[in-house]
Amino acid sequence: MAKRKWTNEEVQEFMSKSGSIFYYNNEDSNFIVYKKYRFGLTFNWANPISWGIVIVVLIAIAIYKININKS
């Protein structure tokens, strides 16, 4: 099945049915979606872009910490 961007309603329905803390949907091409009760955002952990964003942020934090310790 081809990936497509799911609507917010479809995402909410999927999250309600899955009952999981994390949103992991292979069929959804969105990498950031609204949380179940629209209080914030969450990643679609099935999308590689989500993992890339987390890795980039962690590397940036590590570089910042290393540079602070050198001062």
C-alpha cells in the first residue's frame, strides 16, 4: 500500500484504536502529527524523517556540551 498523508481525523481514529503511547503508522507519510487530545505534537516513529530529526537534535546537544566543557 502506498504511503499518503493522513488527515487529523484518521490519525486520531488510529491512535484511539491502537491504544499505544507512541504513534507508529507505516501507511501515514506525516512525520509530525497532533497528539490524541490535540495537546501538543508527536512524531510518527514509522517515518525515517522523525528519526533523523531526533538524531540531529541529539548531535547538536552533544556538540554544544562538548564546546561548553572546553571553555
